Amino acid sequence: MRQLSITLSLVALLQNLPAIAQVSVPENTSGVTSDAIQQVTAIKWMTNYSEGKFYPEKLLSRAELASIMVKAFGLNKRQAVSKENLAIPDVPRSHWAFNDIQTVLKTDIMKGYRGNEFFPNQKVTKAEALAIFAQAYGVFQFPDEAVNDILASYPDEKSIPTWARKAIATVATEGFLNTDAQGNISPLKPVTRGDMAYVLSKYLQRQQQQPETPEVPIIPNSPQTP
């Protein structure tokens, strides 16, 4: 009887193993590929955690997004950075992202809140992240009709905040926008590390595809042009 009880317990344990394994492995629902993550980590626009994992489903904070924008767009090289540091009550000089936050504020890539606070730990929506990315990239000044036409193909385009529509239309036009299986943008959902890795990888690919400026060939004994 005791042997039968042990056998039944083992069977029950084996039957439950798939379910246990499924719970312990987080699902990647952001649609980002491992190639995209490798691209952005190789160039150090984003980094893995200390244990070597990327965690694409983790949500981005405003401080993390500021740091990513500085790296991806070289914002620390822009002239505006030479301005005097701003007084930000909730971001002391000892904060790990102090310099990056100062940089995005001075260059107007990100904005502060009331009382000049930045809320560095606040999570960012996808609409906010895409608008900030587009601000650094350069928002195309489409007329409203063109913006509506560009966004009309996305089932949830009506949920895009008015202030973010032109920026998201820019990202979509450039091929940087990732959606879910149904084509939804999900602009009001928190942006994940995977979402950001996708956008940055597409931006990086665009940079790498830019042709070099062709040199004008020199023709021997040709008459000089005025």
C-alpha cells in the first residue's frame, strides 16, 4: 500500500511539472526578437541586468528612458547641455541618472512636472515613450489630415492622445512602430523594455542603411567648372 501511495504521488508530481515550468518562465509578449535585444545591448543603448538577463517585459521608468535617449541620440553632445543645471527637487545630484535627466530637460526632449519635479521612478506609457523618442528623432510636421490617414490603419488609433498623434505618425511612417498581433498600438499601456528595444533596433537599422555620401569622381584633364 505504501509503495502504491508513493507511485501515485510521483505520477501526480510528473503531471504537474509542465504547469510549474510554465509559471516559472515569464512570457515575452512584447513581440521583440532576441536579435533586436542583442543589437541595442551590443551598442550599449540598453543594458542587461547584473545577472545577464534583459527582462523585456519589465516596465520603463522616466529616469531609465532619459538615460536611453541620451545614449541613442548623443544628447550630451548638443549645445544646450552647456546651460546651467536645473534645480530638480526629486532628482538630487546623487541620483544615478542625474546627468541624463539634466540633459533631456535642457534639450527639451523630456519635460518636468509642476514644481520642476521630474518623477524619475514614474512608469511611462507607450504614447509618452514614442512621443519622447520622436522628439529626439525629429517629429514630422504632417498636416492633421495626413496624420489621420497614417494612423487610420491601426484598430485602436482613436485611443492615441491628441498630443501624441503627430509623433506616433512619425514613428509609424519611419517603420519604427511595433504593434500586437491584431495591429494595435496600445498607446495607453505602460511601455516595456522590449517595446523600447524594438523601436531602437529599427532606428539603428535605419542608421546603418544610410548610404555614404558618394565622392565625385575626378576626371583627368577635364575643364574646371565655375
